[in-house]
Amino acid sequence: MNDIFSDRISDVPRSFIREILKVTLDKSIISFAGGLPNRDLFPVEDLREATMHVFEHDAKDALQYSTTEGYLPLREYIAERYATRHNLKVDPSEVLITSGSQQGLDLLGKVCLNEGDDVIIEEPGYLGAIQTFSVYRSTFHPVPVMDEGVDVDILSDVLDSCNAKLFYTVPNFQNPSGITYSEENRIAVSRLLQDRQTLLIEDDPYGELRFMGSEKKSFRHFLPKNTVLLGSFSKIVVPSFRIGWIVAREEVMEKLVIAKQATDLHTNYFCQRIIHEYLRTHSIDDHIELIKSVYLKQRQAMVDAIKAHFPSDVHHTEPEGGMFLWVSLPVNVSSVNLFNRAIEEKVAFVPGNPFYVNRHETNTLRLSFSCVDEKTIEEGIERLAKVIREFV
């Protein structure tokens, strides 16, 4: 039976995080593992109203096939939000509605990558991007993420040593580290890419979830011709609709549309209509403020608990938004071994290994604060601290 499978799929591992989520189905486990939005914050009644409106007024159209590019009023809304929130000029024709921003990554892989092509990624980097580009058998060139963004000196060396087609970034509240690129770092990165063909992919699922600090400019301000934007409603409305988007210049968009036609014809049109109706009739900004107020309290509870209970030689990031923070243990500690012991103490996290390429042991781990209340965070961090002390 193995003879029927392609070489490309045989090289791609299962999602480590999805496997961990199976372990955390045990209700007695306090889980900091899943990068999930808080289900208690979903705008259930508002979406019910929007759904009923679509059924009552547009059901026959909404239940039909639609265009590959996506529902035009929704694309117009996205373009307008880029203008009002980011001061970016985006034409609706540059917007393609996708099945989550994850599909955007897959379409970019299909359109841009041949086997062996060079891709620059952050280290640590988003597991979903590593998994997606692995399908296309790309050659990864990791660049370390520092407190202010990627290491510009190493990025410069990498760019000089290869012919990178893509540079994948999550510059706002990065998954997994939680760090945000400073504006100075964004400018420096843009200057390195200014005269190159490399596409910079700016994936921004968490950018709206800033609860402290100041907004940073998109890479598109500094590198307009080479920047591809990915966005999603998963973190600010609901994830199950799988409504995301790509913003790309015309010549790239033409290829992306062809690739999407060959993939699924179009993203769930009914859900596109519901999302648009919700956005048309309700204040998304008010809803985002609610999410941010909850996440800020949970983030602060986790940071305070870590400072109170973790050993002094364990370090962590302090994100200004998003859903994650990153913990670095002493260099001789395996986060996988720590995970196995932590599960016995009924607390879960994501070991750092899957966020790297070509590393099987790391001393790092990701903690998510988005789905755990303050009291439970305190208890879970105490459990984890107890286990850490056994290793350090």
C-alpha cells in the first residue's frame, strides 16, 4: 500500500499540536497547549441573527456556487479596513477569500515553490507554515527571532547565500514566541529585500489583538511590491467558518486564483455571507475590545504566576498582544521530557521542537493564555513550576 503515496507526503509529519490536543481532552488536565480563541467570547447571538437574515433575505443566492475570488462586498470590507486601520491602500481586486489563512500558505506554496526551492522562515516559527511548505519539499533557511524581530545580520547572510522565493513572517505577536517586530526591525528587513525578487509573506492573524504598546506599520508600507498579506477572521470572530484572505499584487493574484480554482473552486460562500452580514450590522471593534480585555487579564495572570513560581533561570517573553508567550529553560533541559512529566501532573503545553526545522531536542516551550481563566492559570503554572524544579 505504501507504494501508492507520493514522496512529498511521506516527508511531512503530523501536526504535533493537533496530536497534543487529543491528550488534553482529559478534563482534569489544565491545558496551555492549544492556540485556540476563547469559545466564551464567540458572538453567538449576533451570528445567529446574521445567519437568519441571510436565510430570510438571500438564501437562494447564498446557497449557490460563487466566484473563486470571494463575495465582493466582503472583499470591499477587508480593503476598507486596511485603509481605515492601517492606512494601506488595498483594492478589492487584490483580495482573495480563502479557507483560513492556512489555505493562503498552501496556495502560495503551489504557485511559487518547486522542489528544493529556498524558503526563509523564522526560528522558532509557525508550525503550520513549516508543515505546509514541507509538502512542496522546499529548502528551509531559519533565521532566529530576537526580542525586536528577526536577526537582521543573519537574514542578510541567508539572503546572500541562497535564492529565496519566500520569506514567511508573523510580525505581530508571533506564533509561537509572542514577540512583535519593532518598526526599526521592519525597516531594516525591508531594505534587505528592496531589490530582490523574494516575496515577504506577512501573516497577521493576531494583529488586531493588541492590548498594550503601540501599533506597528505593516511591511506593505515599506515594501509594497514584494509584500503578500494574510489575514483571518478566526481569531476575532470565529475559527470554524474558516474565512481568511490573501492580499497580493495583480500578477501574483492571477496565479493564486488559478490555484484556488483547482483546489476548491471557492471558499464556503454561505459563511462568507454570514460573516459579511455580521460585520455590516455589528461593531467588530466593540467585539475586539471585549476579546482584548479578557486576554489582557489572562496574559497578566500568566506573567505574574511565572514570575512568582518559576525558577529564576527560566526566561519568558512578555507579549503586548495575541495569545502566546515563550519560555526558555536552561540549555540542558528537554522540553519533551518536561512535557511527558507535566502530563502526569495534569498540565499541558507545547514543547518547542515542532517550531524548529532540523531540531529534535529543544529547551523551549509555548504557553497559550487565551482559553484559561486567571484562577486556573495560577494553578496550572504552579503545577508546571513544580515539574520544572525537578529538571533544573
